[in-house]
Amino acid sequence: MRGLPSKGWATSPGEKKRKGEKKKEEKKKMSLIKSTSIYRLGDGLLLCASNNGKRDQDAARAHEQKVFEHVRRQYMGGALGRHTELEGGEASFYILNDGNVGYITCCGRGAVKEAVHGFLEDIRREFHDMFSMHEITAARRQYELINFDKLIQKVVRRFDATGGNPQVVALKKELAEVTNIMKQNLEDVIGRGEKLDDLHSQSDKLRRESHRYYTKTQKLSRMQLFRKYAPKVSVGLALFAFIWWKLGFSFLFFL
């Protein structure tokens, strides 16, 4: 009688295929964002760090530390731009310089540069929404703002859902351009509206001043006519009264 196959029996081709497909799916689900760290550039204090990788975290942190030292030297020398990219073997490091705060993210191959820049800008906005500049400058210990890690993970998931796709990046860029154009048009319309309001108020003021001027002109014209003809009318009335009086007196005399 043959013995039953043990648990260590070779897997079937179908099972191998399923395992291979599962590994591919897991690889697809892996984020292009491997790690994200936030440093204070002035003194090099690590404020917060978030690691999405499962392997070799210590080696990745040591590599990132070397990258940061290079970035900080550039910062202290005034040669660090707003966005900087550094190649590092199988990964690339992207740096966002925001004054005294530096944002560093490590990405795998295939990440779109514009998308990673947008990712870092989102991290920056969220960070400043959560912490005031006083809290950032008052930090004294490493990882003192580590509770920001949850928001980093949130932005990473958002990036994985949309930001890593080149077509989505292009679409977001077009939307941003359309938004800027619409904003400019709206500002122009508002500006023209303000100018029209000013013109309307000025025209009302001019209309009131014109009416007042017309009234004064009419009054002055009547006064000038009175001054011009009043003496003559007075003399004529006096003469008429005198003649009337004489004629009336003579008529009574003859009676």
C-alpha cells in the first residue's frame, strides 16, 4: 500500500501559477513612495519620518541620512533650490526646500517627477496645516512631530491611487492650467466690475453736480435780468403812474 504524500510534497503547476500571480499583484500594490522624512534644515533635526518599505529599513535610513547631509550642505551654502532630485541606485530621492523645513522622499523606479513634486507639495501643505511655525521651531527632540505620520500615509495612498499615473499627472496639470485661467478671468471680471461701479458712482456725482450748477445758473440768470430791466421797469411804472395821475386829475377838473 502506498503511503500518503507528505506536506512537503511539490506544489502543482496550477498552484505555482496562482502564487506567481499573487506575487505580481502584491508587487503592483507596493507604493512607489518608499519613505518620507521631514527635517529642520537649520540644525538637521529629524522631525518626522514614515517608512513604507518592509525590508532593509536601517540601510535605507542610513542612505537617506547621507543624502540629507549632502542636501544640508547645499542649503547652508545657499545652493539648494526648491526642488532637487538625486539618484541613488534602485531608488531616487526627491527633496523639497521650504525655507527652514526640508521634505525628502525616496521613490522607486518609474515614479513621475512632476507627480512626486506634487506629492511633496501636498505633504508640505498638510504639515503646515497641522503644525504652526512656532511648534516647528520649538521642537527639540528627534521624531517630536511623529504623529504627522498618519497624514503622510494618507497622502501616500492618495498618490498611489492617482498621482503615480502619468496620464493622471498630465490631466491634473491641464486642470491646474484651466483653473488658473478661470481664476484670472474671474479676477479681471471683478476688476472690471469695480471699475464700472466707480464709473457709475462718478456719473451719478457728475449728474448731481450738473443739476446743482444748472439751478445756480438759472438763479444767476434771473438775477441778471432783474438787475438789467428793473430800473427801466421802475422808471416806466413811475412814468405811467405819473401820467395816469395827471390824466385823472385833469378829467376831474373838467367835470
